[in-house]
Amino acid sequence: MKRVLTAIFSIAAVAFFMTGCSTVRVVDSDVTAFYNWNGPPPAPGTAYRFERLPSQQAVGSSHDAVEGLARSALAKVGMELNPAAAKYSVQVVANTQIVDRGPYGYSPYGGFGFGSGVFLGGGSRGASVGMSFPLGGGGIGEPPFYKRDLSIVMRDLRTNQVAFETRALHDGVWGDTLAVLPAMMDSALRGFPQPPAGTRRVNVEIPR
């Protein structure tokens, strides 16, 4: 009887674990951040405004989505979007590129099948929202591989000097950029306004 109960509890535990794992996925980002506040760091409620590069201004509504996600992430760390009273400007650049792993499933880190893409946003430093098309076809059963690069730069409007800069890199098979990007932004702002030095791996769970 004891063995039967042990087996039942073991099966239940495994089923619970598998169910839990199936409901979330982990977005792991390599984050590198720098800061130079030239005084006290921004307190909660500090106002900022978004600043766009010419290429970002050209795409208009495509970059609105990126800034909307950035606004939510910045609100979590205490920054408030208020252009009229802004003390800082914030520039966000997000790019997604598809890596074609080739007909034989070569590693995306190798020298095979790196796809050059067409991005929503335009410009080498423009904003893009996860649409690119690899050169060449992938192998049968081989899903595309996505490489994502996010950067956030914050300038002190009094001096026009960069006060905060962060970059997050993530790659994986998930193609839903607008679901992955918020997690990358949360990762990029982890530890704000004084994150630790060096590159670190930050994991954020999102619904599967």
C-alpha cells in the first residue's frame, strides 16, 4: 500500500511539474548596462520624453508599438512619461533578425545561412518589430531562429549627456516578437537606476 501511495504521489508531482512548465516560458537575455548620473539618480516619478532618430520618425506608427512597450517597462522602475516636464530623453532601438539554419540544421552561431532581413522601421539604427525574411530556405522540420537586439539610451536634457545606457540580446525559436520584447525590456532595466557592472544573464518568465 505504501508503495502504491508513493507511486501515486510521484506521478502527481511529475504531472504538476509538467503542467506548470507548459504554462510559462523563459526569455533569457544577456544584459549590459552603464550609468553616469552626474549626481543623484532619478527618483521615482522622474519625467522623461521619447526621442526618435530620423529613421524612426519616418516609420511613425511602427515605432509607436516599441515606445508603448518601453513606457510600460519604464513605469515599473519609476519613470513617468511627461514630455512637458521631462528631465531625460529616452531613445529605444529594437531589431529582430531571422537566422536561416540551412537544410542540414547548422547552428545559428556558425557561419552558415545568416539571413539578411527586411525590417519594420528602416535604417541601420531604426526601430523594428520582428519581421524579417531569411535568404534561403530552412531544413525540413527546422524552425527559424530569431536574434533580437534591444537598446535603451537615456540622456540628461540639462547637459545632453548620456546618463544611462543598456542593451539586451536574446535569441531563440519564438517568433512572437511583441510578446518577447516586453520581457527583454524588463531585463534591460533590471537593477535600474544603478545596475551591476558587466554582462549578466537575466531570465524573465512569460506565458507560453
